[in-house]
Amino acid sequence: MQQVFQFLQDLSENNNREWFHNNKKRYDESREKVLFITEVLINEIRKFDSEIPLLEPKDCLFRIFRDVRFSNDKRPYKTNFGSFIAKGGRKSMHAGYYFHIEPDTSFVGGGIYMPDDEQLKVIREYIA
């Protein structure tokens, strides 16, 4: 994991296309390590959550490229890796598990992102 954190730290300090292109091999190696961790987590989570199907790790991992079209921040790359493990993978509208790898800011979490009105109502009623 030290290689992954070092790549992300270096990317944070050199967030431009030329640097990324010159370090594409490091990115690919780091991505493979994160995909492996994602696969391990999928298998472990499935042991206690029957809602999680057998997923391809690549379907859970978010891309590293940022959408800068409507952002004031024009840096082209995210400085983290993140995976969302849920029925449907990263594009899911279901609740799931998220892990975020970033130097000094890694975390794990769970929940649902932008639930529709009916889902939100059910969640709020359950909590109340």
C-alpha cells in the first residue's frame, strides 16, 4: 500500500496530464492493488450482507479522472481511489459500503447517495 499512497501523494503534487502520462505504469500498478483490496472486501462483506451480489471489482472502483466541465478546480485527476460496494456497483442507487484511499484522509463508510424521494421517506421513517 505504500506504493499506492506514494503514487497518490506524487499525483497530488503534480496533477497534470503530462506527469500522469509519464507515470501511467505507476497508476496501473496502484489501481491493480486497489482492485485486489476491493475484491477482498466484496468477498468479506458478502459473508454478512446477503444483498451484495458477486461483483467485479472494476465495477465498484471510481475512475480517477475528474469531470472539470462545471468546476472551478480544473485539476484533471482525483487524488484518491474510492470503491462503492453495493448491488449494481459504483453506479448503484442502493445502499452500500464505500472505502476511500488517500494519504492522511483514508476512511470507510456506508450509506446511500442521493436517494430518491420514496427511498428517503423510508429511511427517515425507519430512523424516527
